Amino acid sequence: MSGPSQALHPGLIGTAARASAPAHLGALVAAVGSRILAIVTTWHARAKERRALAAMNDHELRDVGITRADVWAELDKPFWRA
């Protein structure tokens, strides 16, 4: 017996469609995992840079052109905010 979905999508019904689903799922999981890793890496880098700013003395801050108030403003931001 043939249903409407087989008539509209004959190639999607059967073993070929079921065999390709895990490959698509694996690619999706890999892409999501890669994106999450990139986000966490960015957050870690921001936190590290902010700790480095906090450790600078006033002379070093002048050399890079920022003030202590700029540092405090940066340190007040949560790690996920640029």
C-alpha cells in the first residue's frame, strides 16, 4: 500500500533515508559543538584579557592609552559581553 508521503517523496522512504539521517545528525552535532567551543574560547580570552588589564599599573595603562576608569568599566562587564 502506497501512502501520500511515498508518492510525494519516494526517495525519502526506505533504507537510504534512514542511513543518511545519522550522517546529517553527526554533522549537526559537530557544527553545534564547534560553535560552543568557539564561544567558550572567546569568553575565556575575554576574562584573561580583563585580568591582564586589572594587573597593569598606571604607567602601563598610559602606554596603551587607557585610564584606570576604562579598566574598571571593562571589569564591570560580564564575561559574555564584549
